[in-house]
Amino acid sequence: MVSTPLAVSENSGLQYLPNVTPEAPSPNQHLMPLTARVNEHDHLEIGGCDVVTLVQQFGSPLYILDEETLRTACRQYRDAFRQHYPGESLVIYASKAWNCLAVCAIAASEGLGIDVVSAGELHTALTAGVDPSKIYVHGNNKSVDELKMAIAANVTIVADNWLELETLAQLESDGPIRIMLRLTPGIECHTHEYIRTGHLDSKFGFDPDQLESVFEFVSQHPNLNCIGLHAHIGSQIFELQPHQDLGGVMVQWLLKAAEYGLTIEELDIGGGLGIRYTESDDPPSIDQWAKVVCQAVAKACQERGIALPKLIAEPGRSLIGSACVTAYTMGSQKTIPSIRTYVTVDGGMSDNPRPITYQSLYRTVVANKMSAPMTETVAIAGKHCESGDILIKQAQLPSTTPGDILVVMGTGAYNYSMASNYNRLTRPAAVLVSQGEANVILQRETLADLIRHDCLPERLSQSTSE
Ligand code: LLP
């Protein structure tokens, strides 16, 4: 089969991507999955599978997840931490980016741990066979049931606030409960206002001025085994400085904990590395990010003469974001002279709520017209009853007709996991592609699924049948 690497194909409409060396591709710097090619039918191919054929076979819209890209990102994180950190390390996948059995299983098979934020995510990770000693439970309002479930599963709980600490101190357990403490470092970074979590006005974690009283409380409750400290400063971050600063700040906390007799074995510096959604995005590579984080923590420990803690990072977006594309079937078109042309797809804000929520930008290609010249500038509209349901405001496309297959790139993170049934659309299927094989990892919802939890009280069903 004749294949052209997408990133360098002029005909594909994608410009040559700077910062990307074929020998050491960092998936988060790519617009497309690493296996993306244009095949002899002028179709987009991912994981050795023709995208047009995949849509014919599995329906539309369709999430297409490239196993090689996901595994490459997992390995790059894991290997970079091993290479740059002189102590023990563990990368845990922030599964809120995309939590399902197959994705958890892939991350775990690459040696990664999993970060979960709810009973649902925990249940999925456990069912996927993830080792409980590598599962970390986050959340700023965990229910008592969620805490009990986490204790029973013997996973690590990242305590976020006083209520949670006090509850944990009273809950029964077979032995001391493994906890971490989440702290708010007060580090600003330039990302969307909604996804900043490290600054002081945050709903997450203990404020630094509560540090001493939290340490004191924990030291007085022997059923709490505080093994680590955690911080996460935000998401889709391109700067390296905030994470470098964070390493130093966290080592200071570690020293403070020692004053209270707490032996902190683990430092978890969160996630946050950004990905390239459009050509103008220029994120650092996974290796560059890991190096900065590792060196900052190692240096701060060495300067203070303290033993290196186990270093944990919990990336989400940069592990899976670039590994997936969403394929849609194009439908109606509307041209408003001198204003705009709308082209529609058979999904929208229900399968990708990021444009309407964060004004996020995406890039797109037409999978069955890869070398057609990009002659049109159009708005790509979803099919929801909402004017704001526009996936891309200004997309460069070839001339398209209904039935063409439009592909939106970079949809691996926070798309399926934030998907909804708005307007009672069924959630799309997802396929995992690898070396020409495609396996369904999420079945397309059916109309029956949509009403599975609906209840029709007897008296209403009588009145409708009359
Ligand atoms: N750790 C914690 C505690 C987090 O809250 C998050 C993300 C991560 C790790 C992973 O961050 P990442 O490596 O993915 O940047 N829905 C938003 C993103 C919300 C991020 C929430 N926390 C979006 O679609 O952009």
C-alpha cells in the first residue's frame, strides 16, 4: 500500500510541523496520531485502517483511537522519568481525560498507574485490572461511600480538605489508610481561566497557610498513613517554568512535614503538559517536560541534603489527546452571502463540548479528499439545537458535499469523557486501531440505551394510551 506521512505531505493541507523530528516524535507535538498517512485512495489512514472504511463499518460519528500513539506517549513519559530522575518514579494516567476499560488497560500494561476522581472511574480502573497500589483517588468532594470504596480497594486517597480528613480519621479500616495531601501551591500559569487549579483562589486542596495544622492533624491520627504530597497547577500548559517552580515549592513542604514527624515518601507534581491542537500551538515535548520536573525536584532535594522521594506525575491530555480523531459524516450546508458558509456534521457539542465550553480550537481534514486543494473557509456546525454548537468557526476545507467524512484531530482528551446525550443524541462508538486492525472499545449507544433509565409511572402510561 502506498502511504505518505501526513505531517510532510503538502497535498494533505497540513503544513510541515516544526519541532517534530521523525526519529523522536513526541505525540503531544503532533496534530495527528503518529500513524496517520494518506493512502492510495487519497483517504486518511490511521493505525493502518482507512478512516472512510472505518466509518462505513462502525458508523458515524466515530472516535478513532490510535494504539501506537497512546503507547508511545506512555513509554516516553515512563522512560523520561527513569532517565532524568535519579530516584524512584511512577507516571499515573489522569484518566479523567478518557476513562474506559481499554484505555486503563493499555496505560496499565505500559507500567503506568491510574488517577481516578470518582467511584465510576475507580470501578472502571479496578475492572480493567489496574494494580490498586498504583491507583490514586482524587476529588474535592468525595462521598463517604467513595471513601469507603477506596479504602476497601486498598488504593491511595489524595485528601483534599478538612471534611475529608476528619471523615477518613473516623472511618474503619483494616490498617492505616494510605493518603496523600493535596496542597495549592499558589503558582499562576497561562491557560484558560476554568482549567487553572494551582492558584490560591481554587476549589481544590489545602491552602499553604493551613499546611502546619494539616500536618499536625495527620500526625495525631495514626490510622492516617500520609505517604505523599500532591499539587496540580492546571492543564494545557506550554510553559516549563511553573512546573520547575512547583518542584522547589513541594520539596519545601516535604521538609515542613518532617518537622511533624511525617515521612513523606512520594511527591506527586500533577499533570498539565499541553498538546498541539493547531499549528500555532507549540508545546514542549514529553521528554523536555519530564526533564524539567525531575531536575527541579532532584536539585531541591540535593541542596537540602534530603533523600529523594518517589516522584509521581499524572498527565492526562498529553498522553491521549493526540492519539484520537473524531470522524463525522457531513450533512447540510448553508451559505449566507458575504457572511459565512455553515457545513454541518452528525455530532457536535455532545461528543466534543470543548469548543463551546472553552472556545477551544481544532484542526480538521476531509478523510476522503486528502489531497484536494483547500479552497473554502467555512464554519463547521454541530447538529444540536444551539447556535453556539460550532466545532470550528473558521475551517479551511476543500469543496465538500454531503456524505464526505470530516475528521477533527486531537480529540483523545476530554471529549468522550465529557460527552453528553444533549438532545438525546446517542454517544458515538470508539474503535482502537492498530496495524490494520480495528476493535470496538466503546459501543455506540442505542435508542434503547437512551431510555434505559427512564421510568414512566403507571398513571402516565395509562393516560398516554387512552
Ligand atoms: N491531576 C489532576 C489533579 C487534575 O485535576 C488533572 C486535570 C490532571 C492531573 C491532568 O491534567 P492534564 O495532564 O490532562 O492537563 N476539561 C478540561 C481539562 C480539565 C483538567 C482537569 N484536571 C479541558 O477539556 O481542557
